Amino acid sequence: MGTVILEMAMSLDGFIAGPKDVSDPDRELGGLDILHDWRFAGKSSTETEAYEVEKFKPMGAGIVGRRMLDLGIGPWGENPTFHMPIFVLSHETRKPITKQGGTTYHFVTAGIESALKQAEEAADGKDIMLLGGANTAQQYLRAGLLDEIHLHLVPVLLGEGIRLFENIGTGQIKLEQISLTEDPGVTHFRFRVVK
């Protein structure tokens, strides 16, 4: 079985997105540009694509929340860089959405454990990436189903928005640092969740 990895870019004050505003979904994405500038700014589309291919190469499947899919499916386009099956946590049954390059969005209504089981079967021993959003990440963390957390900490204070580590319960969750690397505009942390 592969490793279940949560990967997120986060502001110094703990936010992974701008404020959630159901009347204006674009407002939720407001903080994302600055949180991902280190990945895209000043880079050609070829360099960005190479980074994404390398990032997803060891992954066999992904898991994402329904709201994250709703916000991302348009920008991700017809040939998303995932090139793997993505299992979408949802309250409504839908037929899978197939995109180019091997990405298919499968909707799972039976909860986080079911989504993980299906992702493990599809991954065939490769790693599974939890792509967000915050609510999905919090559910997996609370349930003890994450193996690693990879954070890209961006030196900005957003002041408001959606925090990654809210609603994770009151029990202590111990992490062991695997690595720390610095790049211009971002510090990358990798942690193992101690079980």
C-alpha cells in the first residue's frame, strides 16, 4: 500500500484559501494566487508542467472534496496534470467525469474511508495524494488516515480565509519532520504523522 499524503500551500497565519463566500465562489480563491506564486511566477508553461508531472509521477490516485472540484475543474482544464483517477467526496451520486491524460473524477458518497479504499485499489501500491480542500483534509487528519503532510509555507499573512488546521479535534496529533527545504518565497516542510 502506498503513502497517503496531504499536500497544501499555506500562509504563515494558517490559511489555504481566501474567505468562503457562497454568493461569490471566486472570493474563496482570492488567496490562492499568492499562495502558489512560488510554483508559477516567472516560470514558463513548460517549466510549470514539468514540475506538475514530477509531483504527480509517484501518485496512483487522488482524493478531493466536492467543493474543491467545483472550484478547480474549470481551471484544471480538459487535460489536468493529475493523469490519475481522482475520487471526489460528495453527497450526490454522479457519473464519472473523464478528462484527457488518464484523469477521471469518480464521485464517492459513502464517506472518507470508502474513498480511500477505492483510491488504494486504483493506485495499485503507488501513493495517494489528498488534494483538498480544508474540510476534506480535516476529516482525514481527525480519522488518523493520513501518513504524511507536505506543507508549502508562504511568508504572507492573509488575515482571513479558510484555515487548514481548524476542526481537527482536541486530541494531540504528533508529527515527525522528514525534511525542510527553502526556496525563494516558500519553505517546504514534510512531516510524517506519528501513529
